[in-house]
Amino acid sequence: MSLHSNKRLWQKHVLAENRRSIEGLLETLCAEPVYEIMATGEQHRGREAVAAFYRGLFDGLPDVTFELVGQFVSETGVVEESVLVGTHTGPLFGIPPTGKPIRLPLVIIFPMKDGEILGERLYFDLEGLKQQVDLYQFHGAKYLSS
């Protein structure tokens, strides 16, 4: 794939995500995409599992936006650096809803082949997210899960 083709495919994917169009997102993916959440070890395999992942994301953060920091395009895919911003009103990455605003720096790798995105690998600081939403309460010298 050319750099231009990969960038256009990634842009189409991001546009569908910003529109919350799960159908549009799936159109950019291969038949058996794999989404990996590196911080939790979760894997979502296949179009139905990926659609469920996006429904969970959009339900957990109904006002979610992605602030693009930058992207790196190669012949084998795109790497995106962005900040996920939203209000945590539903379950997200195994964390129960807190109603708190979040700003989660992300790095997402989009491997590509033959004009399709093979999936995503999301990298972020899970412990930092938990602290941001006050999942821990400070008691003396120990952090306890609430």
C-alpha cells in the first residue's frame, strides 16, 4: 500500500469514528479484524466483537472526542497519537462509571494490508486513568480500590 492510500484509509476510519458510525468503521476493516487493548489484555476478534467494542466505547463516553496530536504513516499502516476526551458515564476498560471527565493520552497502531485495516492496538496508561477518575481512595500510605 502507498503512504497516500494508507493515510486516506485511516482518515476514512477516523471520520466514521467521529460520526459514531459503526457501519462506516467496519467498512474500513478486513473481514476478521483484531482489536487489542494492551493495558487490559482484552482482545476483540471479528467484526461483531469490534462493533460491540465501539458500542461500549460510545456508551461509556457518549461525548467522546479524539484530539489528534499526530500520526505517522508507513506502507504497512498508521500510528496515531491522540487524547481521548469525554465524560465517563458508562463502563470503560473494566472501570465502572464515575461521571468524571477524562483525558486519556493514547497511541493507536493501525496495521494495514491490501486496502484494509487489520485491527487496532491501543496503548494507554490504565493506572493513570484509574487515578484520574478517583477509582482509588488514599488511606494513609495505601491506595485502596473503591
